[in-house]
Amino acid sequence: MVDYVCEKPSDLAAIEDMLDKAFGPGRFAKTAYRLREAVAPVSRLSLVAWEDGVMRGSLRFWPIEIGDDNVAALLLGPLAVDPAHRGRGIAIGMMEIALARAAEDGHRIVVLVGDEPYYARLGFSAAMARRLRMPGPVDQARLLARELAPGALQDVAGLIHQPLRTPEFSAAG
Ligand SMILES: CC(C)(COP(=O)(O)OP(=O)(O)OC[C@H]1O[C@@H](n2cnc3c(N)ncnc32)[C@H](O)[C@@H]1OP(=O)(O)O)[C@@H](O)C(=O)NCCC(=O)NCCS
């Protein structure tokens, strides 16, 4: 049975190892990492999947803001599952739990960079993100967004940036 629990500081080495294996050492050059630098993940939403005492997957979320109005949102990712355990629903399982919790906690918008055919099943689309921009090179077709509160993205546009204020929901530390 796979257990989905919040990541702990003692999980960090195993998470980094899993991400290195999934994305390679070049992962830090990705534009999304500019939004993560020196910012703590949202601990209530950042999950690890455990089975038989072994980490099978990791999902993290980061606080971001959008546009000149600094609209609060979440950046989903990175998301990775042990190659030997892919196709078992572990990634979907982590995302369903985290997204439901995010909505309960009052988060309204989630943004990510990824394949639309995969994330569409969780309600993400490039159309929802069409007025958003990442702070660096990203294929706009892979910039996806989802509203957790209906209408949350209405009138929201502009550059995605690091949070200017202390994130209300980030309980890291
Ligand atoms: C993407 C990843 C996290 C999925 O993990 P997983 O636990 O195997 O995913 P799930 O079991 O929940 O879902 C698997 C389903 O998604 C599909 N899928 C996986 N990647 C996909 C993609 N890029 N595009 C479309 N469908 C995809 C699988 O074909 C499978 O479909 P099925 O349910 O119809 O059989 C995993 O493949 C991984 O770690 N990849 C390397 C890192 C990565 O690319 N992360 C995402 C970056 S945006």
C-alpha cells in the first residue's frame, strides 16, 4: 500500500536523488527553478509517496504571485515517480490529495509547466494560462493553469514571479 504524507526535512536527500534521476542535473537551469530559488516549498502540500519504507514519489508546491497585482498562486512541481513504479497512479494520487487540500486551505490558482495531455485529467489547461508568462524561456503550450476557486483566473494576467510578501500558506520551517 502506498502512503502519501507531507515531506519532512529528513526526506530531502531522497527527494533530491529522485529528482536528479527523473530530470538529470540540468534541471536547475529550468525557468521554473528561478521561481523556487531561496523560497521554501509549501509544506502542507508537498507530499512524498512511501511504500514498504521506500520513497516512490515526490510532489512539491511553491508559492508564487502573478502580474502587477501580485495575485497569489501555487506553482506545482517538480513531480517525479520512481521509474520502476510508474503507471501505478502514484503521481495522480499525490496530485489529487494535494490539490484537494490546497482548495480546502483557500488556495485559488495552480500553475505548472508540463504536458497538457497528462495534466488535463486533473483540470489543467494551456488555455487557462494563456495570459500568464513565465520569467524565462518556456514553451507557452506547456504553461498550464487550473482554478481551484471558480473564476479565480478571471482578470489575472502577467508575469509570474516570486512572492513579494510572506506567503500566507507556506508553513515551511
Ligand atoms: C510523469 C510522472 C510523474 C508520472 O508518474 P506516474 O506515477 O507513472 O503517473 P500515473 O501512474 O499517476 O499516471 C500514469 C498515466 O499517465 C500517462 N502519462 C505519463 N506521462 C505522460 C505524458 N507526458 N503525457 C501524457 N500522458 C502521460 C501514462 O501513460 C499513464 O496513462 P494511463 O493511466 O492511461 O495508463 C512520471 O512518469 C515521472 O516521474 N516522469 C519523469 C519526470 C517528469 O516528467 N515529471 C513531470 C514533469 S512536468
